[in-house]
Amino acid sequence: MGRGRPGAPPRGTAERTLTSVGSGAATGGEDGRTDTPDTDDDGHTERHGTARRAPEGERRETPRMWHITLSVSGARAPLTEVRRSLERLAHDHPFLLTSRYAGDHAEIRYWEEARDLHDAAAVALRLWGEHRSTANLPPWEIVGLEVIDRETYHQRVAEGYGPPPAWPVGVHPF
């Protein structure tokens, strides 16, 4: 039994385009999403983050918001340097919500806009390596990645299983 979205071709048959989250002002609320449903030309309401039926021969998908938690670890580094590097990364990329760090590991949480989980994960897996030199990040490796959709994130928070609500936005020690 195969799984897939209506109107979407089987995995691996189309070229993927990776995207990154836009500014909140251009895309909607704090996580880049609006809460109003879209209606197509036939009057059908679309749930956010699902594929919309496109005219014959065309394929159109609505990007979704994904909550990313990226965990990195490696050889111990001075705490002041780790903090400064994470602050530089957050300054260069204001989409970062929270970074927590210690001398030998860090965790970064943020929202990513992408067509599907595969695209969101690919962008997240490139983040640390692509910004290692510009933000002077430690030469740590990625040891964990969690990518969940917006609805799952909000469900976890509502059930008390989400990230601690006391963590303010920014860079903080563990």
C-alpha cells in the first residue's frame, strides 16, 4: 500500500527545490503562517500545508512550516566562544528561535518553511556546516535532528510535551 498526497507524483520523480523561511511580515504570523484557510477557484477550502489541486498539467503545492530541533556535539570549546558563535548565527539568520549550549554540545530550535519534510530536513542538515566559517561555529558534528510539522508542534505544546515554555527566544546555556 503506497502513501502519498493527492496530486503529488511518487517520491523521486520530480526535482526538489529547497526553500528557507521568509520574514514573518511577508509570510504571516510569528512562525510565518496565517490561520485563515485558502479557497480554490471551485470554492473548496484547503487545510494549510496540504497540496492544492492544480489545473490539469500543473502541479502546485503550498509550503508548510516545520519546527526544527538541531543537536550538535563535539570536542569541548570555551563557553564564551560557543555563545558568541551562536549569537552570530542568530544575528545572521533571525529565524532562529532558541539556542542552548554547553562546552561540548548545543541545540538549535527554529521554524523552516519547506514543501515537505524531506526539504526541511535537507536545509536543516546543511545549516551547521554552511555557517561554520561565517559564524565561527565549533567544528562539531550534527548528532540529532527532529523535524515536525506545525500542527504536531502545537499539539505537543498543548499536551505539555513541547519545549519548555520558560525558554525565551535567544541564546542560553543549558
